[in-house]
Amino acid sequence: MSNNVVPAVRHFLSDKVEHFTESVIRDMTRQALLHGAVNLAQGFPDFPAPDEIKRAAQQAIAADVNQYAITWGSKNLRQAIARQMQQWQGISVDPETQITVCCGSTEAMISTLLAVCNRGDEVVVLEPFYENYGPDAILSGAKPVFVKLRPPQDADGEWAFDERELRAAFHPHTKAVILNTPNNPTGKVFSRPELELIRDLCVEFDVLAITDEIYEHIIYDGTKHISPASLEGMAERTVTINGMSKTYSVTGWRVGWAVAPPEITNAIRKVHDFLTVGAPAPMQEAGAAALSLPPTYYQTLAEKYAARRDRLMPALTEAGFSCFRPRGAYYVMTDISSFGFDNDLEFTQYLVKEIGVAAVPGSSFYNDPRDGAHQVRFAFCKRDETLDEAARRLKKLSTTR
Ligand SMILES: Cc1ncc(COP(=O)(O)O)c(C=O)c1O
């Protein structure tokens, strides 16, 4: 056999991976490290997690909670999740048959899509969207159908979908709609009338709602988060996805969950078991402690994030960005038209290399990159010092224009 034969490596690859790129958000973090930039790209806090929950994790390890948990999640955590859903959203769920604890809400989403989608099923996704949903749909064999959320006309307005466009995206072969409220990247929190409209379409076309509610507790200006599963007629056709990452500032712990009717849960549990067996056992115990924190914890969390938002937004405006004011989650989507760059990629490269601030190019949140060519997202889940340093660097931008 000749040693010179170079295998055609592409021959070994799945077609699926040809259809998406590595995460732009996570790449921007690597670039921030490379260029010594302040990282306002990826949504992870640079401040400590609450002491109580760190202690709970330490105690769990000391008590030898070091082996596989039950594949669909430790009983303590599932009971805490059920209690919280009842307390916050008035949703009754059976922790024995309706909850699957996963390695982050990321795994909960892909396990759900793998569990419900057949090749060619359509999944409606509102865009701009959290970038994982695109590859998630492709990996599960589904075809994403995008519907636009249009930016508000003024700084205080709301991102909104057009009712006719949304209706036109629903077909007899639509399997699911993915909703993310509070929304990354826009900061939109879906209103009751909007959710009722989506509910009516789901019922009419017999469609499942898969709702990513990871920013449930990060809301501003008196806005209320409404869990779609709490709407009449939705409990039986909703998979609610949530996790510890954002609410408890522990994105590296990798604990999330999917809550669904029992039959759907059975299917999700099967996929989850063979993908990962289970989420980290000691972190699940810490999760049970976290979900038992008093209501004041959540109030303070939201207040602190509101203060961070109000610290970053004026700095962005002063530097020349047009900001869309978020009602929830911890990002500011901005319009960069005033800077005169050809597109968001060129701009974010300039920002990370010359100004020393990493942000996420808007195109990574759209199916057609041209739709996000004048948008850039900043994360404000950072210490005051970090936000102030970013503000100081961004001042250079207003003088270089
Ligand atoms: C909308 C949304 N869903 C899910 C995730 C990931 O969550 P997890 O850490 O639970 O996998 C993120 C992280 O940025 C997000 O913004």
C-alpha cells in the first residue's frame, strides 16, 4: 500500500457540519483573549456566583455526590424546579414524569429537537435568534423557517413581528416554533397578546412550542415574564427550557432542564441519556439549593442588572451607537450605521483589535448575514470596573470617527 495516498478528508465528514460554522460568539471570546480586549461579547458574568450555592456545591462534593445522578436529574433538583414553576408561573408539573435535567439549556434544546423532529420537519424561528438554534435545527434534520422581529423605530420602542408573516410561516408540516423570552439578542420580552397569538397558531396548526426562558429572572422596567406554558391550551404543547447559568451566574456548571408533557419527556430523556448520561451530579445538588433562594435574591438580581444596563447604554450612545433598550436579558443590540463601516464583521474586528472591546457581529443572529450587517451586540453581565473600562476605550471610537 502506498504511503503517499492523502485521504480526501471531506469524505469523512457529515454533510450536516458543512451547513454551519463554529459559534461566532465563542470565537469573539477567543479574540478578546488574543487582543487583550474587554470582553462584552459572550454572555457570561465576570463576577462571583452567590456564596450559598458555591458552598452547596462544595458540600455535595465533600459528601461524595460524585457518581452519576439519575439520568434525567436528581430528585432534589427536579422537585425544586417543579416548586419554582408553580411559584413563579403557576404551572403544575410532575417532577417524576415531566422534567429532564441536562448539561445546560443548550443540551436541553438539542435533545428536545432531536426527540421531536423528523427529517424535513419545519421549525419556525424568530430572528434575530440565539445562534445555537440554527445548527440545532440542522443537526436534528429540521428545516428552520425564519420570521423577522423588526427593530423599533425609536430607542424606547419594541422589536415586533408582523402577524401576517408569522401566520405565513406556519404550515401543516410545521413541527415546532422556537421562542426565546426574554430574548437574546434583542432584549425583547414577549407580551401576553403576542404569546396568545402564537398560542392560537400553535393550536390551529398543531405545533409544539419550544421556549427558551433562560433569562426569566433578568427583566427591567416593571416588565413581567410570561411562560408560554402558563397560557390556556399550551401546557400540553410546550417544552419549557431553562437552566442555572444566567440566574445564578454559573455558566460553567452546565445544568439546565427541559419541562414537557410526559410522553415528550420520555422521548427527550432517551436522547439525553445517550448523548450525555447526565448533568454534573454535585452541581445538581447545588442547583436544588439555588432554586430555594428567597424571592429577594431574584429582585436584587434584576435590580443589579438594570444598573449595569444603565451604566453601559449611555457610554455606547456617547460613542456613536444607536441602542435598542432591552426589557430583559443582559444584552444591548445596537445599530452601527453612523460609523460608516461596510459591515458588522469589519466593525467588530476594528473594535476588538484597535479599540480593545469585543462585541458580537449582528449577522451571527440572522439567517441572511446582510440582515445584521449594521448591528452589533454588547453583553453587560460584567463588573462595574469592566463596564467602565469598556466605556473608557469606546471613547476612542468617538474621536476616531
Ligand atoms: C438564549 C440562550 N439560551 C441558552 C443559552 C445557553 O445556556 P446554558 O448555559 O444553560 O447552556 C444562552 C447563553 O448565552 C442563551 O443566550
